[in-house]
Amino acid sequence: MYGYELTERGKIMVAVILVLLLLLIPSAILLYTAMSNETATPPPDQGSQTSRVLHSSISVTPPNSDAERPPPTGGGFTQPYALPMDGDVNPGGQYPTSPPGLGQPYVDPSEGTLSFFFSPGLQNTIDMETSSMLGIFLSSSKNAPDSLIAVEIPPLSAEHTEKTKSAVVSAFAALGIREQRLSFLTNQDEEASDPFRVNLSFSTQITE
């Protein structure tokens, strides 16, 4: 066999080749790893856009406690007087239990009475609150087909008497009550002030 012996130059070449291999292999591995990571990572713009979409789709609305809490005075709404149902003249005790102060109407359907204040110097018609109570007054069991409606007023001047009668007649006419059912009486015990009290009640019709 022939024997080979490396020269100094050959030894140097072999060493250079080994060094190049040692440098190229790790570099190739690092390059492959970096390319794989770049492919798997989404573009920066796409990630930020997704984040903006997520943030914009989530909105937190604080509970509106003021809207759910009822106003302390019922929102300024006053419960109107309701007409009794099925012959119950005082359902739930919703009517006043004692006569009110000056200027406030008072109705008691169980007794068939209604009192209110009227000012011929300031008004020509019955106010809306009193007009609404006329329906309650007429719903009383005292309102028989053959009964009259007594209207008591204090001693007044001819002008104020006529204005009061006209206002009462018009208010009842709006409810289908004819003037013939109204009987106007003068209450000498009532003071003829302005305003003054008008008392309504039912009385038995007297036939001649």
C-alpha cells in the first residue's frame, strides 16, 4: 500500500474547512428558525386592527340608578279621582275623609254630597277638579231616578247668582243632567264672600 502524508499546507486547508463547517451549520440553523418565526407571526397592522375592533365592540354602560328610582313626588302627577265600579261608592277609601280647606272641593259619594268653592268675580265656569268630582257625586247610590239635586248657595247679588247658576247648569249639562233636575236653594247661614261655598246633595222629588 501506498502511504500518504499531509503536508503543512494540507493541514492548514483541512483546518480551514473544519472551521467553516463549524460556522456555517449554526448560522443555517439560526436562519431557518428566524424564517419560521416570521411566517407564524401576524403583521403588526393586522394585530393592532384586531385589538381596536375588540376594544370598540366592548362598551360598558353604568347603571342609571336615577332612571330606575321613582321620583319622590310621583313625577308631579296627581292621581285623579276614579269613578266607583260595580256599585262600590268608596273603593279602597280613596275619597277624602274630612272636609278640606278653603278652595278645595270635597265629595262623599256614600252620603251623596259635594261641596266646592266658586268665585263669580274670578270665574265663569266650574274648575276642572270640581268637574271631575261631579261624576263621582252622580255615582252615589243616593242618586235615584226620581231625585232632585239640591244646590245650596249663600245670599248673592243678582249678577253673582245668575253667574253661579249658569256655571252649575253648564257643568251638569256636560254630564247629561238636565236643568230641570237642579233645585237652587239659598243658605242664609252661609257667608256671601268671594269665593263662597256651594253645597250639593240629593233630595226626593216632590210631585204636585
